[in-house]
Amino acid sequence: MSDDAERWRELNRANWDERTKVHLGPNSDYDLASLRSGSGKLHPIEDAELGDVRGRRLLHLQCHFGIDTLKLAQRGATVVGLDFSPLAIEAARELATELRLEARFVLADLYDAPSAIPEPASFDVVYVTWGATCWLPDIRRWAEIVAGFLKPGGRLYYADAHPAAYIFDDDARLPDGKPGYFVPYLGRQPLVLVEHKDYADPTARLANATSVQWLHPLSDIVGGLIDAGLRLDWLHEHGHVPWRMFQMLVHKDDGDWHWPDRPWLPLGLSLQATR
């Protein structure tokens, strides 16, 4: 690993270790209540699209502290979650024990997943959602790793912010309140960001505020999956996302954040690809 890559990883790990504490706190938007009640709900997009996972072996990459992993276990999947944050994996294991759910959580960086989980071609579903791939410098290597874990006939379910929306940011806000231009869509360069705020808790102020992210164009995501040997089954674009990506978004009854008047830009992206 290069010195730059190691520095990026350590910055991001410190950022996510701190976010884990915030996301488990009393002011977090993460819905632990429904999980603890035994009826954990996914966000509207994946809830409508994922389908039945009962009896399926499922790998959740970049699982954070395992809240969605455990919701999928409640739906009858046999789950394995992987994340690079020690605090997140510790919290995930504690939650699984508390809820008496069968789940295995593995501490490893995404790019080390094949050696951390030496079980190639053994999963029915690989699950990757919401704010995951922007933390990865090499999207094509990610696609290869996803494909390597899937059984023949197994599928990837992927949902995330639309890459077209990532070029905008509230820090460059326009006079009408819309987010302004932030980064080039085809730039592909590392983005060093300093953000003290947290998306799930507006009262939090992060000390480990520096992170490094990447904007991956849609063609790189889809092309990487196809080149890795997967077949694209479908691709959907959405005018809403599960978090307040921009300040002008409004929270609607479905639980997601939408444009206040009309969806002038896609906010979400989801797809299914099969090996």
C-alpha cells in the first residue's frame, strides 16, 4: 500500500470511529428502536427493491455498526458484515449478542475482504448501500471483490447517492438556496474534505473532521461491474435519499429526503447485477 493510501485510510478510519459513537448516541437518526423491537425497517428504496432474503447467505460490505445487517438477519438471511472501523465492528457484535441474532462481523478494510473472508463464490447476495463507495479509491477493484464473493446466479444489490448529485454541495450554495457546483463529475481525484458536522446528528461536532473521498461516475460503477463478469439486471434513479444530503431537502412521510418542489436532479441510484 502506498503512503498516500495508508494516510487516507487512517484519516477515514478515525472519522468513522468517531461517527460510530455519534450514531449510537441519543440524537442520532439511526433507527435502533425498530431493530430492538424485532421489526427493523430498511429505507424505502431498498425495502421496495431488495426482495425476499430468507434462507439466503448475505454479505454486507462496509456495514458500519451493523444496523442494516441485523435487520436483514431479522428477515431470515444468514449474514456476514465487514467494516474497517474497530469501534463499529465492536458495536455490531454487541448488538447481535443483545438481540440474540446469528450474525458474523469481520474487521477488515474493503480491499482486504478476500483474505479476511476466504470464502469465494459462497454468497447469494452482496449488499452495499448508502455512502459506501465514495470512500473507495479503486471502484473497479471493488467490483472485482463483489463478483468474487458471489455464487453463480448470486446478485449484488447496490444503492447509494447518485454520482451526479455528488458534484454539488451546500458550501457552494446558490442564491436560490440550491446546492452549488463542488467538484468535477469526471475528475476522479481524491477529495480531501473537512466536515465537522455529522449527517445523522445535527448536534454533533466531529473532532476527526478530515476525510478523503472519491466521486465515481456512473460509467465507472456500471462498467466495473460488467468487466468483473456481472450482468446488469436493472438500474433505477431516484429523487430522494435516506439522509439530508442538502439543506433544502424536505423530509416526507416515506422517511426519505426529497427536493421541496420538483426533482430537478436525481439524488439516489440503485441497481442489481447478477453473476
